[in-house]
Amino acid sequence: GVTIEGNFTASDFEGSMKGKALSDLQSAMSTNGTYVNIHTSDHPDGEIRGQIKVKGNATQ
């Protein structure tokens, strides 16, 4: 798998997470309720999709 790291706050949320707390995202990630979908010009509906999971201490 691929590990991507970064920092964000609840003010960065968009779409269905807009206005929600970081704990809501953590909960969704803990229950496999989050994913990334990469769109390309050849596959505008999505070429690659993968689940986002919590690894380690999700509160940091």
C-alpha cells in the first residue's frame, strides 16, 4: 500500500464532511467509510479508488 501523510483541520473539509468535526472523519476512517478516487481524462468517473484507513494514533 501507499502511505500519504499530511496535516489539515476541519476548516479544510469539503463535500459531505463540510461543517463536521475531525472526530467525525476519524470515525468514518475507523469504519472504512472513507476513500480516495483518482479521476483522469481517460477515466473521468475514476481510474483508481482506494480505501483510507487509520494507522497509528489518528489524533495527532
